Amino acid sequence: MIRRLSTGVPRRLQDQWNVVIHSTKTKSQSPSPLMYAVKDNIATGGETTSCGSQMLDNYQSPFDATVIDLLNKEGFQSIGKVNLDEFGMGSATTNSWYGPSVNPVYQDEPHVCGGSSGGSAAAVAANLCDFSLGTDTGGSVRLPAAYCRVYGFKPSYGRISRWGVVAYAQTLDTVGIMARDIDTVERVFDIVDKYDESDPTSLPNTLRDQSVEQPKNYVIGVPLEFNVDELCTEVKQEWIEALEYLESQGHKVVPVSVPSIKSSLPAYYTIATAEAASNLSRYDGVRYGFSGGVGDFATTLQRSRDSLGDEVQRRIILGNYTLSSASGDHYKKANEVRRTLADQFNRVFSKKHCLLDNDNCGRCDALLYPAAFGPPPTINEFEAETRENFVNGYVNDIMTVPASLAGLPTITVPRGLGLQVSAQYNCDATALAVARLL
Ligand code: GLN
């Protein structure tokens, strides 16, 4: 299925990594300014958009996502659709109908790429393309970027259109960009950072922060709640060195506290699974998707939905429980945590939040903290841990879900094992500028 891509990377390696799951036929012979890979939950017209699922194995979208349209108008050329955790659910790209992708950075035993945009990170790390698109609901661009040692930028929620992006959890889903250098991230962001009337959550032009003017010296906050026991020594060391480096360059480093970071993981998994259960109810094998054949309605539906993988089925069950009266008010409580967290983040920044009206009195321009606890596990280690308890697969997201819940622009910088820079909502240019300093 994998075509030899014109990147000079041998087919043997491309097969071994299992990154490109559907390749794109070259549409034009004209030299293209940039080549890119697309996470297979972003619609590309007339091509397969499988979401890494047997359910959509043969599904072809009739249209391009807005983000693809914008890139193609620039003359950029897609190399194809890349692997992901089924419907974006996972942290390792091991939950795909097409099998796990292998991290190209590690030559010995196969290591995970991170997830769920593991194919997007691996494609960039392996030099198969200049940049890639991923989606980030709770860290799916930033964690694989750290594991594959590339840049991974999740813009503010609402800055890049979600039209044509298959919904996992719609209040969190954000299209992200991965590349080996920050110039490419900025160049691509500039192209896709557009208001889109097809996406009701697209941030209106009147609210978008257009200012590119940046201070000479930044105030960098260090959220103490991210200093968790699970961080390995190397990650802690790199975090400290980066902060010392920024200080030596004349920037100010200040400790800050965002107490609700500690409640983020359960709030995230409550909200994300509830939204997922609702979004995935459309896959019944009747209108489209894998069909369990002809029979009575209940049997056909059950057979069709059985084509969904274990993790997706688990989340549908969790989400439907949360949304049922049996759970009490879990969903409401999780959203209260989310709102408190957003307020607490807001209070550490000096710039005003364009959507929240409460005052912020902080002095930070940006926050700096690790993207992952340590290096990626091997695929065998990861699978053994999650078999023991599926929650083990969720724990790594502690570092990434808080910025998702608050919608903050956040970028993983491939320094050491990966550091994240977050800025105030809608101050995407600041996150990118601080990342550039590192
Ligand atoms: N690992 C998280 C999850 O499974 C994040 C996934 C994502 O950002 N798409 O929900």
C-alpha cells in the first residue's frame, strides 16, 4: 500500500515504520514549495480518510477540509495520509486498525511515536515531508512531537478551522502543525490561521490577535504543579537548564501556581469521552462506515459497531455512562473544573483574555514546562502497561491536557526530551516567539 515517496528514504524503512497508511497520487508535476503529510482524520477529497479505524477503512470524503484547501492553494503537495490512534484516542499510535507506527528516532528496539498524531510526527522526523498536520485534543500533537524530537504546535482553540476534521471531542479538538524547524511551523500557521464561516467555533477576525510585536524581554512563568514525581532526571535537568538559559539572556523567570492542573486529567477524560460517545454515535454502518451485514436492526448495529477497536469502545461506554443520569453530575463538575482552570491560567498572564471578562493580574508572557515525563517507552513496554491497566495509557497526558482544557496556544520545542511553551489564549505569536528563543 505504501508507495515509495520521492524523499530519498528507502522503502524498506518506510514499510518498517508503518507511517503512511494511504498515499496520495501526485496531482501536478509542478515543483511544489513544500511537501506535507496529513493525519488520517482530516478529510482530503476523493481519498481515504480512515481515522485509523476499520469502521472507515474505505471511506472517501467528498470534500477537502478547509485546512487542506488553504495549503493546496499555496501549491503545497501532500504525500498522503498518516497513521494515528483510532479516532485520535490514544497516546502512542498503537490503537490503529493499521497497526502501530514505529518511532524513526530509535534504531534499536521499536519505540512508540507518541499519539495520537504519531504518524504525523514520525513522517517529519523521518524526513518523509517538510511538515505535517495533526490534531490535538489533549496533547496529540505535543506528545508525539516530544517523542520524535520535532516541533509540535497546537494553536489556540478556534484559530485553525475544524471544518473537515473528524470530531473526537469538539470543544477540545485543534488542528496542529509539526515540522523540524520553527520557520516552517510559522510559515504554515500563517497560511492556515484563518477565520472560516463553515466552522461555528472559528474565532472571528475582530477578536484575533494580529499583533506580532513582542517585548524585548519576556516574563516566563514556571507552573509548580508540573513538577511532578514522575518526571525523569534528564527532563528536570533540561527544564532547569532552559530556564537558566532564558535568564542569562535577560528574561525573567518566576514561579507560578495553577492549582487546578492537578484535577485536569480526570476532568479531561470525563469531558472528552462524553463528547466522543456523542460524536461516534453516527457510525452505525447504515449511512456509511463498516456494515455488519443484513439482519435485524440490533444485530446489524452491534456487528457494525464491533468494528471499532477496544479503546474506542471503552471510551464510548465511559462517555455514555457520564452522560447518563446514573453518573449524577460528572459532566457538569468536570466543566466546572475546566472553567476554574481557565480562570487560574488567565490570572498568571499579563495580557487580557479576549473571551473571559474577569481581570487578570499576572505578569507572565509565557509558561515553560516539560511535554513528557521521559523518553518514549518501547511498543512492548507500552502495550504491557496498558494491558495491565488501561489508565496507565492516560497518565502521560498529565503534562498536555491542562493547556487543551484552557484552549491555550502551546508548542513543544525539541530541546532535550521536549519542553512546552504556553501563552495566553489567542497570543499564538508569543508562544512561537518564546519557542524560537529556545
Ligand atoms: N491521549 C489523549 C486521548 O487519548 C489525547 C488524544 C488527542 O489529543 N487526540 O484522549
